[in-house]
Amino acid sequence: MSSAMEQRCYSPVSFNEEPKTSLESENAQLISINTAPTARRQRLRTIWLSICAAVLLSSYTALVVLLARRTVVEDPTHGGRIIKSLAADYVQHEIREIDYLDWNQSAAFFGKPSKTVDSNWHELVKYHNIGLPDSYMQELGREYQGVQFPDGRYFGSLMVYHHLHCLKHIYHALYPEYYADARPAAGQEDEFQKHTEHCLGALKAYVMCKADITIETMLWSPKHSLPLHNVTSTHQCVRWDSILDYAKANNEDVFADGMLVHPTYGAVFKDRKPVNVF
């Protein structure tokens, strides 16, 4: 029975373990006692470093945003602020298959000059002049430089009409014998050239900005050995009639007497004819 009690009360001593002095035993106890506080301090140090890093990162981000905002506000002429368009709530979309080889559609606007082509262009862009409320101009930070109408609204337009204007300008430039505005007066040739280059650059920038990523496939031609582009594809498009709804509702007749009056040079139009245009 005493043998059984000895087995329960004592563990065998390993013969490989060297005997320790009293000093070594005391040091071992101190190490085991001090290990826990050291680990806690290390964890606290890591937590504080993480908090400091997060605060510094947040402060840096806020500073960058503040500086960017100040830059935009100080130079509103060049835009840069993404503010919801007044036309956004009007816009509707549709799925449409576009055939870029639809010659009839192309000819309606880019065929040989005719009264029909001119009428098509007129109908397409006739509502491009719109009035903007004072509150929106203030949101843009441009009220001090805006062109204001007698009713208090400001002269504006949707950017899509600028792009259409550029297409029309380039089209006219192809037929100077038909369109007088494509025949610059003597000494104005450079200005006309710059206008044309501006339009090409604006359209290039717009195409790259919107970057249509619809996949275009290729096909074999029965007449040529090289593959051709399959230019018929399905797109999500803005419904043009929804753009017209906004443009019509906010259209301004800028050619009426008193609508455009330069603060220095006076009225621009009289009886719907330019009287002070340069």
C-alpha cells in the first residue's frame, strides 16, 4: 500500500537533468514570474502603435482631401467637381442594337449636303440652350462668372450638345463649297483650324473618358482575306427622348432681345440678328 502511495505522490527524476544550484532555481522562478507582464506590455505597445498609425493615416487622408477640395474651389473654371447633373433624374436607359454600317442613318446627318440633312441637324440640337438655377451655379462655385438671363437663371447647355456641335462643325468642314461657316474669312484661317482641332480633341477625350468596353468580334469576309470587324453590337444606351424632355423643359431663347447683354459691350442680338458679335 505504501508503494502505491509513493507512485501517486512522486514523479520519477530524469537522470539526464543536471542538478541546479539555488541561484539558478531562483532565477528560473523570477523568469517565469516576469514573463507574463512583459508579454502584456508588448501587446499594449503593439495596440498603441496600431492606433497611432491609424490616426496618422486618417489625418493624412483628410489633409489630401482638403487640399484637393481647395484646389477645385479656387479654380472652378476648369471643373473637376463631380456634381449631379440637373438632367440626371430625367435620364432613362434602354438596350439597343447598333449597326454602325447603317448607311441610311449615317447619310441622314453626314451624307451630301442638302436641306434634309440641314433640317435633321436643326431638329437634333435645337434645344441645346438651357437655363440653370442660381442654386446650381452656387453649388458649382461659378455664379460670379456666369452669363445671367433677365429672369435670374444662368446660360448653360448639356455637354452632349457640345459634342454634337463638334460633329456638325467637322461635317461642315468637309463641304466648304456648301457651308459658308466652313469658309473662314481672310485672316481667320488659323482660328478655323484651331476650332476644328479643338472639336477633334474634344471628341477623342470624350470617347476615351466614356470608354465603351462592349466586346467587338471579328468575322471573315467573302471578298477579302483579312478579318473584318463585326460592327453590330448590343449596348445600354441613354434614351434620347429622355434628354429632350429635360432640354425642352429648360430651354431658353437666347436670341430674343435682352437675353444676352454683355456687361461691357451691350446687347448681342437685336430682332434675332447679331448686332455686336466678335
